[in-house]
Amino acid sequence: MTKRYSIFSLARNALSHHENWREAWRSPEPQPEYDVVIVGGGGHGLASAYYLARNFDVGRIAVVEKGWIGGGNTGRNTTIVRSNYLWDEAAHLYEKSLQLWEGLSQELNYNVMFSQRGVMNLGHTLQDMRDIVRRSSANRLNGIDSEVLTPMDIKRRVPAIDVGPSARYPILGASFQPRGGVARHDAVAWGFARAADQLGVDIIQNCEVTGIRQVDGAVTALETSRGPIRTAKVGVVAAGHSSVMAAMAGLRLPIESHPLQALVSEPLKPVLDTVIMSNAVHGYISQSDKGELVIGAGIDAYTGYGQRGSYGIIEGNIAAIVTLFPSFSRVRMLRQWGGIVDVCPDACPIIGKTPVRGLYFNCGWGTGGFKATPGSGWVFAHTVAKDEPHSLNAAFSLERFYTGALIDEHGAAGVAH
Amino acid sequence: MLQIECPWCGACDQSEFSYGGEAHIARPKTPADLSDQEWGDYLFNRENPKGWHREQWCHTAGCRRWFNAVRDTVTSRIKAYYQMGAIPPEEDVR
């Protein structure tokens, strides 16, 4: 195993024509027993396993993934990273995640290509602007960087955008988080996988969980397509398949799984060096290092596990993008796909214990999970290891749906539910 | 673009319809008698199946009536339509 990537390992391997790079992670056979099993090998699951191994002394850890790691929503999102959420509880959790992003490539010894090119949320109505000023102020009170921009500020930064008065919904301003940006979604999965593997975590792919065994209300084992695995602690991080997993434990969740679509254009010369999001006309866009415009839409209204949605969503989304950037009307779209997002009634995640002892769920991230990848793993590792939530995820328990303590982040989520 | 068969108007484009979520969630007749757990369960918890789903649709851009459908949430194939208030066509679709 290549222990450490460095200029020296690069030079050494250049001498042997790059034919001797070792696997970035092992492919071990599942053991009959582990101390902790994480179900779901996406970014959040792998981050959870990594921080479990790094920060706690829980013994043997495995990640089981029914397909290939990062093949679910981690491989299908529009890569935006930010922490500009409204309520204290959400702001602190996403900001913790952003701070982890800032050191992540060094921490994992893997380039996750985190580019802090800023994120703009546009306002097109007076109420949009009131909400923007409110959220921006709330961010700054929580120590999170935020500015409010005028249309001229926006035009100076983004020459291709139309801030003129002839638009159906003219741009009146924007919030801007300078420390936000984008990251390479596959790389964060691979980076966490490699780092977790080096700490002894077994990453087991092509291993589908088919049942959760309980005795006296406590987890005893998982049934999988590659045999049973005894364990007393299971952390389920299965995103769109969370309800399927919950049903195996006899539980229902306040979650609905919807298609969320995205698309990329042909590569273009650099035309957009920040991230633009608009709630009102509805779309969000950035330009990747390959030059592709990366564009995301709102969810399809019906529930769906097919990783695809209806074309009407794309049509509406592209209409919004062309409204903002008229010169993009002639760009050709290269590829379009969908994920399965587990949407929660208050657009906030569920991270915590369940009525079953030893069974923990980290889900409900809906349309906004990618930005939280490291932060989610950080707090979920604590929750599983200590059998108690971290202070940053205590408010995001299942209980809030019975006490009424919902935390409504639909506005900051920025993606139509 | 799904083709959805409105029981009154026949097969129409999906864009004419609005989605109404999981069917057969009966509003409790005496909410004040429910515990917080029961009320929260009614308000928020859902089956969210991977597979056949009994759900509600409204022909918003047509006759504007509501009806139920049984749709596979993986393939989006709809195998049955039935009226609001009717018993679902199959005993066990899950």
C-alpha cells in the first residue's frame, strides 16, 4: 500500500513509469464479527468510519456498501460546499463541516480539490432581500463569513450574468459566503476510504444488508448478501435507502426519497469562477475545472428510487439558468443523471439514536448532504462511539418530530422540495 | 414524461398532474386524544417503500379531481388506478 502521497512518491513512481502504484484501499473479506458496522459506503458513511477510527477507541470497524463506494448521491451531486444556514443549530453543524473541509486534503493526504471560490445566493424580490439580509446577519452573529452584494457587485464578479431590469425576476442583490465553494465529490469518498483503510477499517463493497437482527430490543447482527456479521453497534448512513433500512428494524422514518437531477455541459473556456444559486428562479450553477457547467435542479415531486427523474424538471431548470445567463442558451448539455435524496419535513438531517439499542441513523440530509460530508462523519462517529449525540447534532434527533422542535432550513437549503 | 391515466380524462401527460404523496393516511378523528408520539407519527412518518407505492395524484391542469394510483417507485410503472375512498385493488402490494 502506498502509505503516503507526496512529491517524493510521485517522483519514485515516475521512475517506474507509474506502474507500481498500490491499491488505495484493501478489498477484505467480511469478518464474522465487528465492534461497529457502518451501513452505507458513501461520503458520509466513509467519513463516519474514518473519524470513528481516528477519534475513538471502538475496536474493529467495517463499512458495508451494497454497490461501489461513492456510487450513490456522493457521486451524483453538484459539489457545492457552504455553511450559510439560518438557525444556530444548523449553522454550527455546517460550519464545523466547512472547517473540516478547509484542512481535509492535508488531513487525508488526498487532494479533495476543495476550491473556496465563494457561493452566491441571489435575491429577486424584496422578500428575498429581507430573507438574505436576515440570514446574512444571523451567519455573522454565529461567526460565519457572509456579505450582502448589490447587483453591481454581482455583475463585477460574474460578467456573464444578467442583472438588467428586463428580466422577468430582476436580480436585486445576493448573499455571498467567500469561504464556500466546490470540491471533487468522488475524491472525498476515495480520500476518506483510503484514510479509513489505513487506520484498519474494512471497506466491504458489493455487500448488501438484507436484515437487522435484534434480541431484547438491541442489535446483535446484520444479515448481508455476503453472510451474517455479528455486531452490537450499527450506524446506518444509507441516504435515499434509509427507510428501507429502517423497515428492517421495524421502524418508520419521517423521510421521503425523491429523485434529484443534475446535468453538466460540454467543456467551455472559463466563464464562471464562483457558485451561483437562485431560490426564486430556481437553479444553481458552477463551472468545474474541466470547464463543464455543473447545474442542479429541484427534486421531482414524486417519490422515486430509480436515480432518474422527469424531463420537465430539467426544462424548468434550464429556463432558469438561461434567464440568469443568456449567453448559455447555446451551450450543449453533455450528461444528465439523478440521485435518491432522503428529504425531511424540515430540511434538516436526522443524526442520532433510535428506539433500538445499538442502532444509529444518520440520514435525512435530503438535497444538501454533500457539503456536510466531513461534519456529518465527525458528529456521527461521536454518537456511535459514545452512545450519545455530539453537542453539534443533539438537536437533530428523531425526537424532534414528536416534540415539535423542528428546525426549518428550507430557505437556506436552496433546493425546491 | 410519465403517461398517467386519469380515471375521468384518460391518459394524459405527467405535467398535467400534481403529486399528493402516500395514500391512505387517515386523519385522526380525535387529535386531542393522541400522544405526542402518535401525533408525530401521523404527521411525519411515512412508508416510503422501494417498490409498489399507493399514492395520490390530482389532475390539476385537467378535471382537477384526485385519485389514487399504485406505482413502482423504482421503475415508475403504474399498475393500477382507483378512486379516492375506494379499497386498493390488491391486498398486499408491498
